[in-house]
Amino acid sequence: MGIRGLTAYVGTLPFGEGKVWESYNLHNTNLVIDGCGLYYHICNGLNSKFGGQYDQLQNKIKEFFSKLQLNNVVPYVVLDGIMARDEKKFATFMKRKTERIEKMNNLWTLREPGDEMVLPRLTQSTIVQVLQEIKVPYAVADL
């Protein structure tokens, strides 16, 4: 589970020499990637209102990993697994599903698009298929 608002907060921090963030050219290393965070980042900006744009999603995933490969970065992707009904996080899971329904409703009822983003239903399956195709190691976390 992520930290709500963290990305927005990090985006407000100063960048550059002597500031909070500094640029770093990632190269010649292994990298563990949060798969869910990755597909939220990659899907941001795709218009999924009419069916998911899975071809665009596949292209963006391939482009992301080819850039890593150019810098000799070996990625390992970890994806969230399934969750049992009796698990402690079930209430949060249900809350997010309810929010998903509200966002989907807003996509169809708002006259001007806002910052509503709903991941296409087959996003994780699409990413797993692409990872298999381009031979990027991945694991599904057993929660």
C-alpha cells in the first residue's frame, strides 16, 4: 500500500545542486521496482475512458525497460499478490474499490476532465505479459 499524497509532496521539493533532490544518472546496477507504482505512473496520462488503450500501455512499458537496458540497469519487478477476506487490510481494499467506482462514475458525468484516473481492468495482466515477452524478471508478492 502506498502513502497517499507522497508523490505530490515530493514534487514540491526543490531540485538541483544544494537542494533536497539532485539528479543522478542510474547505470550499471540492479533495480527492484514496485510494479503497482510503475503501472500507476505509466498509466497516468492514458485515456482509459473508452477501453484501456492496452497497446499504448504495452508500448510505454517496453520503452521504460529499454531505457533501463541502455544504461545497463537490470530490473526486478515486484507486484502485489492476492488478499484474503480476513486480512487486516480488507477495509482499505474495500474503500479503494468504492473510490474506483466513484472515479469511474465521475469520468462519465463530469463535463470537464479532472484528475480522475482509473486503471484499466487488465493493467496488471498486460504488464505481466509484457514483462514475460521482454524477459524482465518479476515476482508476485504473497501477502
